Amino acid sequence: MSHENPNNNMENMENRKNIAEKLFPNVTLTPEEIEKKYPPRELPEGAMVTRIAPSPTGFMHIGGLYAALISERLAHQSKGVFYLRIEDTDKKREVEGSSVLIPKSLEHYDIKIDEGENSAGVESGQYGPYKQSDRVEIYKTYVKSLVEKGLAYPCFDTPEELEEMRKIQEEQGVRTGYYKHWAKWRGKTDQEVLQALEEGKPFIVRFKSEGDFENKIKIEDVLIGEKELSENDQDIVILKSDDLPTYHMAHIIDDHLMGTTHVIRGNEWLSSLPLHLQLFEKMGWIPPKYGHIFPIQKMEGSSKRKLSKRKDPEANVAFYDEQGYPEDAVVEYMLNLANSNFEDWRKTNPDKDNNEFPLTLEKLASSNGPLFDFVKLNDVSKEIIARYSASEVYKRVLDWAKKYDQGFANLIEDNPEYTERILNIERGNDGKARKDIAKWSDVKKEIEFFFDQSFLLTRDEVLTLLPGTNVDDIKSIIDSYTKTYNEGDTKEEWFAKIKEIAKTNGYAENTKDYKKNPEKFKGNVADIAKIFRVLLTGRVQTPDLYSIVHAMGIERVSKRLSVI
């Protein structure tokens, strides 16, 4: 039986410590000292600690907002914590200013963070810093510790050498990557490593994997369930040449120190899970529970595909603000995507805040590739806008127009009372509120005919919209209306007069009489209403005509009727 020489072990430990010191001469903290600064959270049993951890690489993707909403609801429903962490260690991909867009987007959609940096740059929470670029010393402390333990090593391959290795692997038809005998610097002696450091060669640090790709491991995903995946055998980079960690290393350190219990992320990360679990194991930490959600998809022809940053404007969260979708409409639409029973819950609870909806992982698990559907989004939005008062609609439309249509903003801001009267047409709590507005950008085309500045209607246009109607009949109908109109009439009194005008001018008072004897009449009362509709609005279809007349007022009505 052979025994390892204790002197060799001691020498190896000394060499590793020497290498670690040369790699990180300015790192003076120890992992134990860091752990003391991040004590376990004191939370009720079952409380979830979740996070959104985006990279500031451009705009906020709707998929990121979707994951944030799910994570926030799960945390707050369980009396836990939801925090924002900015993962900005990939400086090549970072877009200046985009880190501010992330908290701004969350605030815009009322997705409340308990910890992290807000849009004003103010950080709250005891487990920060919450920006990875401010945590570099923490990462280096742990990487240094891994090197000392022989679980990581410096690698001095040049980009050219790595590219050459990749080409050879492809030619041989084997998996690409840095593993087993392909991991050249893994097998170098301590003396060779020290020599390379003495020569000042640029280096990265790699994790030393003890995995075997041929081994299958069972992992438990809180959404997908049990899954069998290959064990990780890649010696992945954990610290780059710019002294910043990779996502793989940084996020496990952060999730451990910040006490994350559940990670909800896109299913493109599922294949990396064996690696991440391996890293947690080597660090001696309990990993959070992972849930990998399917990306939001859209139909293209007869097949589905992921929403694309390049192809699809709706992938950008800013798109919904530009179009004028109410924030709560976007949130409720995403809740629909996450849990299919939300729609039934909303019908049963029309007046409840959507925060009261019990979002569940079980229902989320069955959301197999949620499909983006503008028709559904518009329907959800119409229902929500229908519940707003006229003054609320006015305020929101004005806020939107000031950002995206200043001319329209000026128009309605100069006429606030008139605009509110217009917006109040067919708006109420009788369950029959108008549902023709899906977003604030729709409002202008729906109401601009009410404003004289936007309304130009010629005699010829009137006759085109009323084909077959005699000009003299139109004049007679208008004359009858003008003589009998009283601004104080109720809707019933007003309509009784319209019926009388119909009768006097040879039109049937109702559709039933006209259908019985069409040859006896020039038309029916609906044709009379159509004449006024066209003259007052320039349209053949509008909301309730009496309400339009009432909102416009006698002066504007008289002026428009005089075009013939």
C-alpha cells in the first residue's frame, strides 16, 4: 500500500499559496471575513428571496420584465425579499446608461424592489453592493481561495492557441472546450506556473472541474421537474484577464452571500445548471432552487420563435410606453402569460388589485412557451381602460402625449373640460363602458373630430358619405332639428324629437315599420341619425350620438350642421 508523502502535500500547499499570492497580491480579505459581513437573513419560514439580475447591454427586454414580475410576486406573496442586482462584469457588451433603464422600467411597471439601486442611483439593502463591478474584491477573494485549495488555476494560453485548439477539436469531431487533456495549463507544474507569472504573461483563472461528461446527473428544477443532464467537465473561466469574474462565478458568490433562495431565469441557462451546481458544491454552499422559464414567443407563419431584439419592436419594454399601453395592462397581460387562471380570477375579482392574485409555480410550470398575442394584449388593455374615469383617462393621455405627441398634448391641455366631456361618453359603471381604446396612441384618432382645429368637412364629402340622400331632404331635416333642439332635453326627449323629424320628412320612425313597407318610406330613423352623425363627426360609425351632441354643445353643433 502506498502513502502520499506529507512533505509533498505541504510543498504543494505552499506552492499553491505562493501562486495565489502572486496572482492576487492586493487581496487581503479572507472568505471567512466576507461571510461575517453577510449574515443569514432572518425571514419567516417559507419566505422566498428572489432577484432580477440583468446585464446592462441595451434596452430592457420584455422577457426580463416578465421574469422580474414573476420573481417579485413569488417573493412578496411569501413575505420574502425581491432585489435588483446589476451584472455588469462583461464590459465589452455594456451599453452606457442602460443600467439606469433597468430600475426605471421596474418602477414604471410598479415592480417593487426591496434592495438594490433605484433609478436615482440610490442603493438600499444590507447585502450590497448590488452592482457586480463594485464587488470585484469579493470575487477575487474567493477565486484566490479556490487557487489555494487547488480547485482553480491560472491559464496562460493566448487567444491564437485557443483558436488553434478549437480547430483541431472540430477536425477530430470531438466536443470543443477546455477539458481533460485539452486543458493544457491544468497539468502544468507549479514551477511552470510560477515561471509564467515571473515572465509577466497575461492570465485568466479557470475552475478545475472533476466532472465527467459521460456521467448523467439528476437535477430538480422547480418548474421543469426532474431532468437528467451531463455532468460538467469543462474548466471554465472564472476570472477574466480584465480582473473581472465571469457570470458563472460571480452569480453563485452573490446568490450565496445575498441569501437567494430561488432563481427564476430563462431556459437558455438550463444547460449551464450542472456547472453552477458543481461550483456551489466545491464552494461548500447550498445552492438556491432554480426554475427555468420558457421565453416569450411569437408566431411567424405556422411556427413559433423567440421574440427577437433585432426583429420585434415589442421585445423592447420601451415600445409599450411609446404606444401608450397602461402599465397595469402590460402587467396583467404578463400575469395572463404566467398563470392561465389569471383571466378567470380577474373576471371573478374585477375590482381587486392584481397584487392579490396568487401566482403559483405549478401554473407557471404549465406555461410551455407563452405566446405573445397583440389581440389579447389589446383586449386586456381595453378592459382596464374601460374601468378608468374620464378624468383618469385625460390625465394619462395628457402625460403620454407630452412625451410622444406634443401637438395633441397642446390641444387637449388647452381644452381640459371639453376633453373630459368627450372622454366621458359611454364611460360608466353600468358594465357597458366603451371598449374602443386599447392604448393612449388610439385616443387621438378616436376624438380628434370633436375639435374644430382638426375637423374639416366639405359639402361634397357629406354627399359621398350619404349616397342616395337628397340634398333638399338633408336641409329640411336640419331645419326641423334646429327648430326643435333643446340643450336641456334628456336622451329620451331628444330621441323622440328625432323620430318626429323622421316621420315629418317621410322616414319610418322605426326599423320594424320600414322593413314591413319599405316602398312607403325614404328610409328609417337610423338614416336620420346617420345624417347627423356624418355632419357632426364626418364618420358613419361613432359612439352614442346623443352624448356626442351633448358634449359638443349647441354652438359647435349648429356650426357643423350649416355645412349643407
